[in-house]
Amino acid sequence: MPDPYSQIAEREKKNAALSSVIAAIGLTSFKIIVGIATGSLGILAEAAHSGLDLVAALVTFLAVQLSGKPADSGHLYGHGKVENISALFETVLLLITCAWIIYEANQRLFFKTVQIEVNVWAFIVMITSIVIDYSRSRVLYKVARKHNSQALEADALHFSTDIWSSSVVIIGLICVKLGEWNPPWAFLHKADSLAALGVALIVVFVSIELGIRTIQALLDVAPPGKVEEITRIVETVPGVINCHNIRVRYSGPHLYIDTHILIDGNQSVEQGHAITEMIEEAIRKNSPEADVTVHFEPAPVGEKI
């Protein structure tokens, strides 16, 4: 029988991912139209950035769809790793985008001058972009943290970087306008590139941090402190002498916990099974989404509780 908690989680993740795809389509289309109409290279570059976000949003949506499929004979632990792979792919896209921003900013600072056309539509599209990106990133981060979804977290990061890049474009537009009004301030057009460099470096740092966590999940690295936490929980259950051979791994948002315990060997199998059920319940109070397997063994003769 399907787990109600899992069904709700999958539905919320799919809704969040689908709304991101719709938002990315709208933003990309709006920026392309305004960019072509105004001839603004900055806005066209933002349209390309939003196009990249659209690809990322589509990948996230597909990943969430696939990761929600139940376990089968070929995937005994389910399909959760698809989310980790999706997050890694999106992290690579972010790093590629940052590399392009750093290169372009360097070119504009030292080798070429790019004219930015300033009009009211340029500000409208950028402000609209910031409002939508802020709204989407908040929703995605909320659902990602609630259901431990690295794919949605990576998607949220994409929308967050759009807020910064759109802000940089607005700063550039304002600086260009100030330079036009006051010729001695013409150097202000460089502020756009300097701000872009700062944003890119911040995004690189955040992306690398997310990438490390994603790779750790793909390599089944145990969450820090989780083994000690499970040991403490299990050994407080009445009838448990000790627990050992604890294994913890994430598959996407799903946590799998295996542990062995020692109990009094004079107890019946039924009593031993009752203890394992108490252990599973105790662990799930701390980690509701966990899939717990407990193997009990008789304690050596003479070993007391």
C-alpha cells in the first residue's frame, strides 16, 4: 500500500517543479521579445541565462517524475538517485554559466566596450524577472528542504542566481544612464562588469558546495553524525544490549537505515521481533521518511543488558 507521506511529498515536488518550468518559459520569452525590440545585449544575455534555467527546470521536472517511481526488480532501492544526478547536472550548468560571466566581464573590463540601450522596457523586464525569480526560489527552497530534494534545491539555486544577475543588469542600466547624464561619470559603465564578477564568484562557491553534497550522496557517504545519532536512539530501546554494523545511505530524498542489534538470546523470536518494531518506531520519530531494517542477534552467553 502506498505511503501517504510519500504520495504527498511526490505531489508537492512535482507541482513545484512544474511551476518552475512554466515560470522559466514565461521569463525566457519575455526577455527575448524585449531584448530584440530594444537591441539590448544585456537583456538578450539574460534571455540566454533564463533559457539555461528552462533546461534546468525541465531536467528537474523529469528527475522528480522518475525519482518518484516505486522500487522494482531492477532498482531495489527505488529511483531516488535520479534526483542526485539531476542536481549534479544542474550544478555543472551553473558553473559553465559562471565561467561565461567571468570571461565576458573580463572582456568588458579590459578589451571591449559594450553599449547598453536604456529604456523603460529594459527596467520592466528585469524587475519582473526579479519578482518571479524571488517567488520561485522561495517556493523551491521550501519544498526542497521539507522533502530533502537536491534536484529542487539546485533548481532553486538557478532561480536565485537569476535574481543576482538581473540586479546586476539593472545596476548596469542605471550606471550607463548616469554616465549619459554626466560625461565625467562615463567610467560607471564598468560597474556592471565588476558586479557581475562578484555575483559569479558567489555562485561558484555555492555551486561547488552543492556539488560536493551531491557527489557525496551518489557515493553513499553517510550524513555527518547520523550513525552516532542512530546508535544513541537504538540503545535506549528496552531489551537492546548494543547495536552495530549500522549502514546509512540516501537515494535522492529517501533515507535507508540498516542496523544489527544484540538482544537476550533466551527470548523468543516473537519477542525479538517486537523489539525491532520498537526500534523502527523510535528511529522514524527522528527521521519520518526513513526505510529501516533491523537484524537481531543473540548476545554471547554471559553478556547482560
